[in-house]
Amino acid sequence: MFGSRMGTRRRSLVAVLLAMCLAGAVGVLTAVPAAATLGDRPVITYNLQGATSGNDSKWTTVVAGYARRADIVVLQEAGAAPPPSAPGTAPMVIPAAQLANANAGNLPNIGVANQVTHTQWRSGLANLDVYFLQTDPNTNGATGQQTYRGGRNNLAVVTHQAAAAVAAIPNPAGGRATLGLLFGTTWYFDIHARAGTHGSDAPALINAIRTFVNGRNLGEAWAAIGDFNRDPGTLAPPAGAARAATGLPTQQSGGELDYAVYTTGAAPAVTERLAGASADHYAVGFGPIRAAAEPTQLFTSPSGDPVPEAIENMQAGGVLDVDKQGTANLTPIVSYDRNGGANQSWNVNFYTDTPKQEITFQGTQSGRCIDITNSARNAGSGTTLSLYDCTGQPSQRWVPLYLGNSEYEFQSVFLPDLCMNLSGGQTDSNNKTTAILYPCDNTPNERFVFTPTYTRATSNVPVQTPPSDPIALEAISDGGIIDVSGGATANDSAVISYHRDLLANQGWNVVPNTDESVSFRGVGSGRCLDIHNSTSAVSGRELVIYNCTGQQSQRWEPEPQDNGTTEFVSALDHTLCLDIAGNPQNPDLGHLDVYTCNSQPNQAWFYTPFDPDGAPTADQDGPDDSGVGGDTFENLTVRPPNPGTPAQRIAYYTSWSTYANAFYPKNLATEGIAGRLTVLNYAFENIDPVKLTCFAANKPSVSDPNSVSGNDGSSDAYADYQKEYSAVTSVNGKADTYSQPLRGNFQQLRELKAKYPKLKILVSLGGWTYSKYFSKVAATAASRQKFVSSCINLYIKGNLPKLAPDPAGGTGAAAGIFDGFDLDWEFPGTDLGHVGNFHSPQDGADYVSLLKEFRTQLNAVGGGRHYLTTAVLPAGPADIAQLQPAAMSQYLDFGTVEAYDYHGAFDTHGPTNAQAPLYDSPVSPAAGTGFTVDASVNTLLQNGFPASKMILGVPLYGRGWTGVPGGTTHGLYRSVTGPTAAFKYSAQPGVADYKELKAAGKLTTAHTFFDQTTDSAWIYDGTNFWSVETPQSLAFKRQYISDKGLAGVMLYSLESDDPTATLVKAATGTG
């Protein structure tokens, strides 16, 4: 397991099939995945009637919305071409032989015999698969030539994962062909019958589909979905098929034309007509269609009322404002002085219909949302923002990227490389500045904070918690910041109000006093906010800075206000409050004084961040709770909603942990680990190179990673069952004796099991170092039977050999310890494992047979007891392609996806990247390669491995590079000079245990960063870069396990965690 690396960095291509229904020339696919029916997968069909409406692209205004609600979107009249390819991807033309001319239904010849284009389309923050079939002959009016290029009468299918197979079936009646995709054991066909003959070609096309699927003889179901151009009552389904129709007109001008014909095994749970969009047709949904996204108010009062926010920019303190108090569509969005107008007040709505929580900003005055102006017309960097009717479409959605200290960038969902920005920067909030899109680069003009508005109705909103020191104290009346005039630092220097300018004279440390008051100490001066000549303080007396003495005139008692702001009452005179004299509307025209408390806006203050260097530090605990009721960004963008505890919690204890790490089985008890687990895998045991059996010996492994035969016969019986544990290191507190038949780790596991009787313990075979002979073991029935029998004899029956002169071992010495086997073959069918490993093209099939043999013999020896069989599943596309996941799953209790080591110092030339990214990023150098957790899981699901048996593996160690320049990405995706230096315990360049990084002081807020596109964390210290898991990243992976319905989580390996089991607690949800 440890040390494994991914296969070749390339995109895994979908299996392809051209259905030649004439002459029976039908290709046959291998490995049929688990069934997926029309009732299981939400499907929407829609006649798009062209890809554009005016200057707008229907792909972005219509199709993207349907793709959020369904797994498969079937389109007719899809336009002249597929949508633009996602960054880092390229269209793939699926080759297919030209059909014979015996029939008018030949597929078009597009240049050469290529019919289907498969591309990835960026919709929001996700890449979707699009399959496009040219069916429009697009006849040249002058020559009569059928060009089969362009036109709008083409078919397209949009999916959330690549299909297992693709079929293009001609229409025997001479109409348009049909495009079919295979998911599980169900084919989904996009059909568009001819209109002029009232769908007369539909029956012939359905029969062609039926003939094709039945001719494969694989027990597959099918559904033909689309625009049949005839009433469903006039279409008699073939034998074994039925119709699914809404019973309502699906043409807005009348007539029910859009429905499905399906085999009875694919019956949809629901058939419903959806709202119309931009065409004469209604969309029709089949199966459990997800509800249209309904936003939820993010900021609410305790009573549930919406609480609007002012969105303040960190550069000059301007707030997002609708220009000239406009309310119409396309009114520009600007940044301007805070003035309390309703056009500066925004309800923040959030959506949870995608893996990334997304928000919209809806004006309380206009009811409209901030949108990318004319987003469907080549929007990009520099495009302005404006108001538009709220639809929840991607151009109105933003992912709040938390930067630390309560500050955010707002990343566009529509164009994920771009963020909300102020054009040219804003240096003075008095100067109105246009809001635009611009590349995300974490500059002050892209950083925003959520602040109160004094247009809020009284709603008992809790007061805001201060961000981390130092802070800037801002007035709600005009947005002025408390400022020492002219940057002075001397005693008695005047204190004024001024627009935000990032200078030190606007920064204040909040100093708590014992009487529950606070004092404000200036960052630039080191002196405190004070009442001038305080011995005779009266209303109207000006404020200054003075040496901090703690005297009453420097103390301010916070009084929370109903609108979420704070009034600061002088401890010297409780009738006087911190005030901006004269209540000016320009933030640069006020000076500070104390004045009779009156609860007016010029006495209402709130805390904002102070970041003079323009680079907030991302705190690991996330933003403060902003003081508002309901959900906040603390659990939306930094911590996902708590998904609970995964059902299965599996971890590896390595045999060598007992040496330099001094990490014993006892530690699993004393550190609270064992009680958090359901399964413990003891790793690893080797295969005898001559006998091809399980065995025990004392021969060390070699340290040379390029040794072909150095690990042949390696085994550590001493650690397994000969080592004497002392009373201090043993689980039960009793020392081993030399005469015991069982000592070492095995005896400690027995004691651990007695203490935790519900814990299952498996012995793990293979791993990165010991997988050399798996291919030979699995090759024949005789070798499989021999190997499995030997392993059961050794580890289940516990018949350990006595290795002279040590007396340990004997018949039944280790009986009752192990509850089954974990197989970690790295990797079947490829040369991507350890150098020297044997492999064969038959490994995939042989592996299934080996697992079956384990299941058969364990059942026989169990006598009614169920022994577990688990296996490690590779994550690389090339490795997965060698397996038969659906067939393997029949004989496994669980399969663990080794969803890490995607990147590391084995990429000797870099660039840096996440070793276990949950999702892809369009700016990653590896974008589109399938090297993400989500891609690996989806590929295995697509190939039939059930989610209910799938375990997600996570690493407890990091992978690192050195010689990494920083830049705006803090070392991410940057060049390298080599691996990081080896640490004491992990002892391998480019690798570091979590505990080692923590002990070295690397896991600080100053060094730790988080990418909310990939949901991955890393450490960067100015030179060294390590990709690691943190409690934050593991929380997102637990959420992913919950969302995907996976069986649980696996941790590799326990000795790498810190002594408080930080990552174990985070990964298992038992902290």
C-alpha cells in the first residue's frame, strides 16, 4: 500500500460500440456493471430547438439547470455542435464503420466514418460528459448536397459520468439515427422521430433498438426517450416494453410528443412535466427528478427572519451598491461609500444542490440578483456585474472561498477561474467603482467581508464576534474606520473617521479588562483610544490616543444593539458613547468624540478585519460565526455539515510500527483509537516465492526501491509472534515470557481483541512491497487452492511454524485472532507496481477467481461463522481498467479505494499538486486526467462496484517537494527541485507523517492552506510543500462518503497520526 503510485497520467477513454443492426455486425463489450434503471437515474428529455436564443446560449441558460436536476439529460435539436470543451480537455471523436447502403437509414459520413463526439463541458464547477450525434443532413439549398455538418436537428446527451458504452443505431425508416449510452445494465437512447409523417419512423427505430439490445444477449434493459412526434396512444410498444408519459401536452402549442418507451425492468418511479424554458416544448422528467434548487437564507435572526448584509470590499471599504439606486435588469453593480441605502442591502441565499455550497446576492430593494452581465455572450475577465431576475443560474452563483480573518473571495460558478473584483482597484470609497470579473488572485480588491446594514429592521440579531486581532472598527452610518489622523503616533494625536486605506493607524488590538470593558490599543502607535482631558469629560469632548494606563477614560463597555452592531459606552461616564461628531455622510469628514448615548447610526460600530499587507492568514478553525442565526459560512465553506460517523471505520496497523516508531498495539487503546474502529488490518504478509503459499520466516526486506528480488522470501516472524512485550508496552499490562507459544504483535492483537470484542482484525496480504507473486498465485485453480488453504492454516487456524531456536509457535497458537483477510495486490495486469512484479493480461479475471476461492474456503472453515474478505481497489484509471469490479464485488465484503498517491515526489519534475484531491480543478496541471477521488469512485461505480461495499481510503502521511516558489498560490501547482528531506520515522524523501509535520511546527495557520475547489489541504513554508490531510479536508471526505452512500472510510496507516489521534478522530467522525 505505502509507496504505491498511480498509473500513466492519461484520461480513461469510454468503451465504444457502433451498433450495426444490418448484417448482425454488433460489437460486444466486456464486464457488465450492476444494473441501473430509468427508475434509479433521474432523466430529463427536452427538445432544445437550437442551442441559442438571440445572443444567449441555451447550454448555459437552460441545459445547465436541467443537469443539476438529473443524472442524464437527453436533448433533441441540440444545435450545430457540442458546447465548448472544458479547460484541459479536448473533444474525442468516436470512430465507427460506415453502414452498408442497403437502407436509407445510413448514418452520416462526417469527413471519415466518425459519428459521435464525446467531450467534457464545464457547467458551474463540474465537468459534465456530453455525447453529440450529427443527425441533421443540413442540405445545401443550391446544390442539394447533404453536408452532415451543422444544422440544429442533432442529438446530444449530457451525463455526470462517462458511459460504459456508446451506440449509434440507424433508422430503418430513413429518419434520424438514435444515440444510446450504457449505464449499468440499462441503455438510454435519445430519439427524435420525424414530424412531417407524424412520427411514422418511431416504431421502426424502437424495433431497431430492441433488436440491438436483445441481440447482445446480456440481459440488459433499455429506454428510448425523447420527441416521438406522435401521440403516445398511437404508438404500440413492442413485446416486453411499455410507455411512460405524463398525460399532459408537452408542446406548449398542444400535443403530447415527449415521453419514453422502456422495457419493464426499467420502469420510472415518476414521470412529470417540467416547466417550459426557451422552446415550444416542455421538458419531461423520469425517475426521482431532483427538485428545482430553492435557495435558503444564509443570515437569519433567531426567529428565522432574513437578515440582510452589506458586502464590504477590503481595499477601500466600499460596499456593493446598485448604481443610482436602480432596480431594473442590467443596472450596474458598483462599490461605493456606505450610506445606509436599500440598494446596498443584500439577502445572501445559499444552495446545496451541488457538492460546493454556492450563494447568490439578492437586493432587498430590487428583488433581483447580482449576475454576470450578458453572461451567455462570451463573458470573461473584465465583464461587468449587474442586476437581473433571480433564477439561480450559474452566472448568479458564487462559491465563497474563505481566506482567513472573516474575509472571502467570491469565485464565479459560471467561470470558475474568475472572481468578483473591483475594476482597477478602489483606493477611495467616495469614487464609485464598477464590479467586474477578474482572475482569482487574492488581492484586496477581490476580498470581501459580510457586515451589518443599518437598514435592518429591529430583529434581535446577536452582535458580531470580533475577527482575530488586530481589527478595524467601522461605523455603520458612513463606513468610516477609526483612524489616527495623519498616521501620528504621539500622545494626544487626534482620532478621526476615514475610509479604509490598509494603513497601520487604522488597526486596533482589542484589550479585555477585568470589568468586562475593553480598550483599543493602536497597531501603529501602541497607544490607547482615550478621552482628551478626561478629568473633565463632557459630551462633545474629542478623542485622542494616549499611553495605555487602563484608566477609566480608556475603557469602553460594549452594548449590543438589536441590529447586530455595538454601542461603546464610556466607563468614565455611562451617559457618553463613542461617536462621530456631526454624523457626516462622508467617511473622511468626521472626528471622534464622546457624546450623549442616543443609539443613532453614528454611534453604532462593528468589527472588521485589519490586514495591512493584503494577505489574511487562513485560520484552521474557519471564520467566526458572524453573530447571526441560522447557517453561517463556518459550516458551509470551511466546515461542511457534519455528516456523522461512517458505518465502517477501517485502519491499518503496520507490523514495523513496533520498532523505531515505538507505536504498539497498546497505543490503539491508550490513544482511544481501537474503540473508534470497526476493522483493523494488520499489514503486511508476504508470499513464499517458491511454494507460492503464505509463510513465516525472519528475513528483512531491502531498502533499495529498485531491487527486483530483494524482497523475495522477506518476512518478519519476530515482530509477528516472537518479540517479547514488557508490562509497560503490552495491552494488558503483563510482560510476555519466553516460553509462551505466542508473543509479539499477534499476542498483543489477541489482548486488544479481548478488550474490544466488537473489533474485527484482518491480516493483510501483499501491499506495495509484497505483491510480486500474486499473479502466479492466481493463475491456476491448483495454485489458488493451495495458496488460500495455506493462508487459512497459518492465520485462521493459527498453526504457526516454530522457527528455531525460538520456541514460539505451534498448532493453534494464533487461532481466534484474525477474522478474515485483506488482499492488497498492487497492481493486477500492469507494470505500475513494484519493479519486478509479475503481471499478466489474465490478472483481472484471475483475481476474481482468487477472491472466489477465498470466499469458498472461508465459508467451508467457518462452520456458520462469517469470515471477512476485503481487497484494496486501485484509484488510477489505467489500474482500474485491468479489473473486473462488478465480478470482484460478489466475493468481497468491502473494497477499499486507495484514493491517494495521485501526486507526489515520484513526479520528479513536479509541479506540486494535491496527493488526494477530492475534486478536479480547472487550473490544476492534471485537470481532466481522472486523478481525483471523485473520478476514481465514479469509475468504479460505473464499472459495477456497489457503493454499499465501497470504502474510501485516506492517507495519514503527506507527500512533499522542495525548492518550491510561492507566488499567489502559496506553492500550489508550482515548479520543484526535488523531494523534501526524509524525516526520522517515515524515513523516505518526499514523505512525512502527520505527526512529524506537527512536531516540526509546520501545521500552523501561517503554513497551512486549503483549496475549496479540490477540497484539499497543503503546507507551504516558503521552500517546502507537503500535500496533507487535515481535519478540515477529512470533514469534506466524510461528507462525500455520506453523499455517495459509500460504506465507510479507511486510514493508512495509524503510526503516522499524532499522539492525540487528530486525523483518526476527524476521519471517523468520532472526535
